[in-house]
Amino acid sequence: MLAMASSASFSQSTTGLTYKAPLAAGVFWLLAIFSAVFWGLKWWPQPSASTQPVMAVNDAATFTPTHVQLTKALGGANSTPAAKEQPNTASRFVLVGIAKAGKSDGVALLSVDGQASKPYRVGATLVDGWILQSVESNKVSIGASALGASALEVNLPIRN
């Protein structure tokens, strides 16, 4: 009976170890494979700059066209960028809408130079030193300074 009791306790103690050995072996081999891949990639020969194909460039063969040459090639007029005319000041600003009217706290939706419209508060610089001076129910005043005389009034377009 004593022999049977000792064999029962032995079988109980070995059943807990049956899954640990394969697990340990699997972890060991996994680490070995990762290590081999890491060092294999680290020692793999990398292409250097000297193995890249080199093309000789002749300085005389390079050509950089000027603005005038590009304009002429694309069918434009024969003019320089400095000769371009500035648009009329009144046509630069288009009043799209008024969000809030008021002498000191108004917000107007303006399109400047044909770009997308943006909201501007009273006192904000629009472009090239032009400042939004006041916003009324159907027009805005624009001038060179916030407190000076208005140089331009832009009205809301008439909607049909």
C-alpha cells in the first residue's frame, strides 16, 4: 500500500510538468530563429553609393530656360513679369456676404484677387496694406488705415 501511495504522488507531480518542457523548447527555438534573422539581415551586404550606376552629365548639355522663353514656348505674349499690369483696386475686392454688421465688431466675407472668400473682422488687414474699416448691412469700407478716411466702399451684389 505504501508503494501505491508513493506512485500516486509521483504521477500527480509529473503531470504539472508535461506542458512546461515543450513550451520552453518552443520559446528557445523562437528566440534562436529571431536571432538568426536579425544577424543575417545585419550582415547582409547593403548596396553602397559606389555600386549605383553613374551617368556622366555634360554641363554644356544642361539647359535652363528663362521666364520669357517658357512664356513664348507656351504661346504667351512676349512680356516680362515686371510689365504685368496691376488690376483695378475696386475690382480686387468682392463682398460675398456679411456675417455681423457693426462699426467696431463686424465680420464680412470677402474675396480678394479672385481667391476663395474668407471672413475678415473690422480692423483686419486684407492685402497689400488695405484694412477693413467698417461693416454695414449692405456694404463694407476699406482704407489704408483703420481710423482714416475710407478709400473704397464695396457693396453686396444685387441678387435676383
